Amino acid sequence: MNTMAEARLQTQKKSSQDGQETSLWSSGFGMKLEAVTPFLGKYRPFVGRCCQTCTPKSWESLFHRSIMDLGFCNVILVKEENTRFRGWLVRRLCYFLWSLEQHIPPCQDASQKIMESTGVQNVISGRAPGGAGEGQVPSHVRKEVQRILGHIQAPPRPFLLRLFSWALLRFLNCLFLNVQLYRGQMKMVQKASQAGSPLVFLSTHKSVLDGILLPFVLLSQGVGVLRVAWDPRTCSPLLRALLKKLGGLFLPPEANLSPDSPEGVLARAVVHATVEQLLASRQPLLIFLEEPPGVRGPRLSALGLSWLGLVVQGVQAGIVPDTLLVPVAVTYDLVPEAPHDTCHALAPLGLWTGALAVLRSLRRWGCGRRVCVRVNLAQPFSLQEYIIDARSCWGSRQTLEQLLQPIVLGQCTAVPDTEKEQEWTPVTGPLLALREEDQLLVRRLSWHVLNASVASSAVMSTAIMATLLLFKHQKLLGEFSWLTEETLLRGFDVGFSGQLRCLVQHTLSLLRPHVALLRIQQGDLLVVPRPGPGLTSLARLSAELLPTFLSEAVGACAVRGLLAGRVPPEGPWELQGVELLSQKELYCQILLLLHLLPQDLLLLQPCQSCYCYCQEVLDRLIQCGLLVAEETRGSQPACDTGRQRLSARLLWKLSGDFTDSDSDDFEEAEGRYFRLSQQSRCPDFFLFLCRLLSPVLKAFAQAAAFLHRGRLPDTESGYTEQLFQFLRATAQEEGLFECADPNLAVSAIWTFRDLGVLQQTPGPTGPMLHLSPAFASRDSQEKLGQFIWQFICS
């Protein structure tokens, strides 16, 4: 704690010095240049450790001890030294020679093994429902199996893989400045693969390029040909045929049919046999846990859950003793495409459409705006160990309507002592073959992995700059350095290093469409965010930094909610610091905000209790200096360790004597009090933390105000479009452009549906939304708005 406090004090001094030196980005010469180094002392922070509660053996054994001694490698930087040959001609053909030297294991056609698998044979012989014994000829069923198998995969072609690697290497060098990979993380994955278990990479999904970039990176590091589970909705038939020859996997449409359908039974049997054959042959598999970019809806992908469920079922069936799961994340300075502006899911990408998109990207990004990419690999962990240990961490849960609705309506004040149950991912056909308990296991495993992937993601310079422009924007150079070091102090990594002025120049060149650069006197440059869509884009970029400060932001908004009824919002900081805040009140307020915020944003580990997270939030607020413990009169001092207080607990007793429990002497939480710190930097930092969550909370508040204006009943998509248009209109009137995001509209509607504000009933064209009786009156709607606004610091 002392080391961290000293480092933070040095950071504050350095930031204040930078702020006194220049408040704007100076273009003059003779300025002192500061190097931004992503290190704390000698080592950089290690990110992405697996859960010590659910996978303690993996946490200890699959950790590479010397990981922090290794540096980075630029995967797309291929020179003469990367080949076995030397010479003038080699320097000009090094890309081609490098692609020829990549080790590609022989890929055998596994169709015969899949045909002979037990599940497929049961369907063919009629021993399973929907088989040939129910009126179908076995030969016809075999042809149907071959057709389904051809839809799922094709044998990878080594020559095509080498040719594609050469072309992709040239394309990536034209598109990106670098593609950085941490050697220590790669060494950790390679060490884990030596155990003999197959590797399953579970990744976030930031760009359509992820499915091409990750196999290329891992193939260049000797992992082998990666089988990628693609989304059939994003690919045309011609592109799908090409991707299958490069190692792609596609789930057939019949697999999503009802369990009673004969076609669904046969397709699911073939898919199960395909995954079992992949696991048995130790081929690495890549699954995307997030929906493709541009798709509205929940964060977790139903298709990704289906593939992960097939892997879990294969391990439980004993096809392989174990499987190692590797969380993966790819972070970009700027994502090469921007599908967020579309109102609906992306149309299937065709082969020629993709080629034209590549040419447009080269033209748009090649003019001095090339970005940096970082591939992050978290610590692998054992799936078998998670299956055994994770179930013991599950407790009772209640819906958001049971937890929060009585408090919103003022019917009670006590928060129930239970966890929130919030599942936003539909159960698809392949998951229906699992038991309900196993379906829950797959969903919570996905949250675990997604939490590790986000925690291991490097924060890029564009995210830091966008956050400063939106929520701070005081001393650009000094605040950039301060925010970088604060990110490192919290155990998150950054994806950049170098001289501060060069970093700011590079970042502003990337953000040029979203900011205005105004030259003022003495050659200085003033940076101003562009109103309208520019602010929306900056808010989307700044959301990448939210996981770093999420605990402190939740705590700051909870403190704001406590002070809302006591001190005027415009009251001075000194007046707010007079108020005493009890630990019990802080716990309750943090719990209310945790229940309100969606699971897609919080990404809490399923094994972590909300009450443990409340204590973590409180510790973070004390650690960063916003809260100071206050000793009240008549209370026992928190630092008092005298014998009179501890003797009753520490006296030795006979073994088996349970007459006196330690919990009987436990000091009640309401006996501890805190007040806001009066340090000079605290008001700005407190406001900064509150503003990090303001886009989500303000979108929810606008959705509450829209309840009496919207046209209900309506379909979910129709009401989402109504709310999105309302957010855009409000942004034009009040300047809240960071809230005009269709994903925030979806989150608000889904949260209100879980809260019981909106109810869903079947209709002729699908499920219809309408107001519930509890929130039909304007008084109830105003209570909902007041409940949300208490956490917002304007």
C-alpha cells in the first residue's frame, strides 16, 4: 500500500509539473519531452490471471514465472533474419519465403471418422429419435450427413493457407503500423499446450478482421492451423466456401431447429461428432464469445455459447480428459470498420464485397492514419477443473424485479440479501441438448472468460485521449501522462509507449474526424471535440477505459446518490465533505447501483458475491484517497488493537468448543463512518469518475422519461427504434450526444423489462412490449427517473 501511495504521489507531482509547463499541445521547439513508459518500476503489470476461486490449480501451475522478463514482437514485421536464407533476392521475397516456412500440420479428411461416430450411427440405424428406423432409408441419411458435414467444414488446403498468409501479411503491413504480441503471454500458452490437452481460444469480437488476424498470429507462433467458428450470418456462400478451406467452421441452420425435428437431431449429431473429432485430434479452436460488431443485442453471442457448450459436452463425455481454455482479446487504436452506425444487423459479407472493403480500407487508412493493434492472451485454465469447482460457488439468485422494483416504488428500503439473476442470451438449438444445470454452467463460464479477456485487454492511446476530451479536457499533455499511470497502477496494461508529444500527435491524427484543431496565439493548438456524431464516437472509444476505473466509478456514483438528498448538487466540495457516510449506507447504495447496471457492463465473475464487490469498491475509494475514515465519539477506534478488545477472541479454548463464535463479536458495519477527503485534487477526480458512467445512466434516465411519450404496445425492435430516435432528438436539444447510441437504447429497454417496467406478451407478429400496471401512472415513472438521476453527477 505504501509503495502504491508513493507511486501515486510521484504521478500527481509529475502531472502538476506538466500542467504548469503547458496547458495546451505546444508545437514549438525547446519543449521538454517526457517519455511515457508502460512500466511500474522494472516490470509491466501482469494481466489476465485466471480465477483463483474456480481454478486454483491452473492459477498456480499454468503461470509462466518469467513472463514479465520477456518483451514484445511485431508479428507483421518480417525481415531477412526471419528466414533461413540470406541475400539481396531474399530481402525482396522474405514475405513469400516466410509463408513457405510456416509449419502446417497435415490436415486429414475426418469425414469417415465423423460418419462412424456413435451419435451419427445411432441416428442412421434408427436407435435415436429421427433416425432411419422411423421411415428413412439409411443411404439417404448418409447422404444427408455428408451434406451437413460439407456445410460445417472442409479439409484445410496447405497451399491455399500459405498463399493466403503471404497475401494477408502484405495487407496487414499496409493497414497497420504494427501488430504487437507479448512474448511472455505466448510462451505461457505454448507451455500449457505441451500438457497434451487441446487448446480452445475464447475471444472478444471487436472487428470482422479478428477471425482472420488471430489465426494468422497464432500460426506464425507455431500453434498450428486454427479452426475458427464463424457466424454464417456474416458471410456469403462464396466467402463461406473459401473460409472453410482455410479452417473455418460453420454451424448448419438445421442445428437450431426444435429438438423434435428429425433434421435438427441429425444436424446436432453431426456437429457433436465434428467437435469431438476436433478435440480428439488436438486441433486448436477459436470461438468468439461476443456478437459480431454492429449487431444490436446482448454482449454474449448465442452462437459462441453453442460452440462452447459443444466443447463442454465433449469433455463431460470423456472424449478428451481435459481442455485448456485461453481468453483472448484484440485491441485496436481504431477499429478498421465502423458498423455501429447501422441500425440493423450487418448484411452477409460477400467475396467481392470484402475485396472492395479491403481496397477502401487501404485507401482510407493508408494516408498517414495507420493504427496499432495489440493481441492479448490471458492465462489458460483447465475446463475440467472449472466444471468440478465452479458449481460450489453458485448461490440463490432473484430477478431484478424482485430485488429493485419495491425500492424504486418506495414500498421498502432494505436491499434483499441475494444475488441478481440476469440472463440476456437466448438458448439455441445445440444448447438445448444440455441439461439446465449445464446450460447455466456454459453461460457463467462465458462470463468468467469474458471478464478475463477484458481484464487482459490493453488500453490504447485513443481510449485515453477520448476520455480526456469528453470528461476532463484541462491539461492535455499532463492529464494524458497521469491517466496512463493511473491505468497501470490499477493492474491494466496499455498498448503504447514513447515520447508524450509524439503519442499525442499520433492519437489526434487518428481522432481527426471527431475533433477540431484550432490554432491560437503563440503557435499553440486547441483541441475541441466536434459536436454531434463526433461526441458519440468519442464516447464509444472512452468506454474501452471504463473497466479500468469501474469500481471507483460505481463507488463515486453511489456516494453521489447518498449526498443527493443531503447536499445540493451545486454545493461546494467543502460542504459535501462535512457529511458523515456510514459503511452500511455505502453498501446499500452500491448494491442498488450494481443491481441497476446491466451485467454486460459490469462483467462480474459469477463466483464473486455482490457484497464482496461492495467491499472492493469501498477499498478502492479509500485507496485512491476519495474517502477518509472518520472516528466518531464513543466508538472504538479502528486502529485500536489493545488486549482488552481482542482478549475474548484470542484466548485459547478446548478443541471442539463452539460456544462462542467470532461472529458474535463482529463489529457492525454501521459503526464505521467515512467522509469525503478535502485534498485539492479530489473534486476533479470525483467528477471524472462520475462522468465515466454518465452515458449509461443518462440513457437510462432518458428512457424513463420516454415511457409516457412512447407508443405502446409495440414490438421490441420497434420500441427500440422509438427510444433511439428520442435519444437523438434529446442530444440535439441538450447536447447529450454520448447517449445517442443504439446499444444504450437496447440496454435500457432490456433492463426495464427485467425491472418489471415493461412487460412482454405474445402477439400476432411476435412478442409485444407494453407498460406494466406498476408503472402505468406518471407518479411511478417519475419515481423511476428520480431513482436513476440520484446517481448522476451533472
